[in-house]
Amino acid sequence: MKTKFLTIVATVILAVVSTTATSFASEKNNDKEVSTVLTNVSHINKIEVRGNVELYVSDGTADQVKVYNKYYAESALVQGQNGVLRIASYKAEKLVVWVTAADLREINAYDDVEVKSFGSLSKIDFDVNLHNNATAALNLDAYRTSLTVNDNAKVTLTGSVNEYNVSYSESAKIVNDNFISVNETKTQIPSRSAKRELAVL
């Protein structure tokens, strides 16, 4: 009888411990960062990104796209075709994407996109176009960079460029206190109202 009682007590204790351990594991798994590496994307030379996205960009010997989000497949587009990587998400929660590319030449960002370089981007020829409320923080080491900052977009530049061409709207913001350019060309983009007036004429 004593042996039977001890067996029952041991079984109950084991059941309680197992249940607690399972619950703890589930909670930890729910808090765990989920990421997906897209294997069908290669030869990225241009990125177009729209919506509510936080994009990290880095140089590398091989192309890789890593998406940090549990539900990206249901609510976002991440697609590569003919060298162009298209990313779009319009959910309230920012979609975080890290792109490593061997030969990235152009980034076009719209809406509320945030673009950030992870380390220095070493380029021969690099174009960046920011529209709407897009922002960018880029550390560049480039021969030629062409930058368009339109609407209410904002860019923070660090590093150095030999040939630097920038086009900007009146409401755009460019911060380049720690940025060096050898030859620089600046062009202000006419406002939309000025464009409409010219069209009427």
C-alpha cells in the first residue's frame, strides 16, 4: 500500500512538473523572434519598398533576404524578379527586412519606409530615391551617389562620396554633418503647386 501511495504521489508531481515545463516552453516560444530566409531571391541590384517597412541593407558576397515577422506571408509582399526586390507591407506593425546584396545599385522607398545601412555600403554607382515620409540613415563609401529626397522624406548621411548629386524638395530634410563629398551638385525640386501652375501655363 505504501509503495502504491508513493507511486501515485510521484506520478502527480511528475504531471505537475511536466505541465509547468510545457507552459513555460510555449511562452518562451511565443516570445522568440521569428525570421524567415528567402532562398529564391538572387542577383539583387534594385530594391523598391512601400508601406510600413523597416529595411536594413548591407554589403555581402552573396545575396540574402531575411524577413523578421511571424505573419509576413499573410500581410506582406517580398518578391524578387529580374534583379528587382519588391517589399510592401501596410500593417500597423512594421515589417523588418534585412537585405544583404553583392551588387545593389538602387533603392526606391515610399510611404513610411525606414531604410538603414548595416555597416558601410561600398558602391561604385548608387541611386537612392525617397518619397512621401520615407527616411534613410546611410553610411556610404561610394564613387558616385545620386540622391533624390522628395515630399517630406528625410535622409541622414555619413561616410564619403566622390561624385554626389542631390535633388530635394523644399519640405525634405537632409542631415550630412558627418558626410564628405568631393564634387557636389544640388538641385531643388519644384513644389507640386508650382508644377501645377506651370502645367496651366
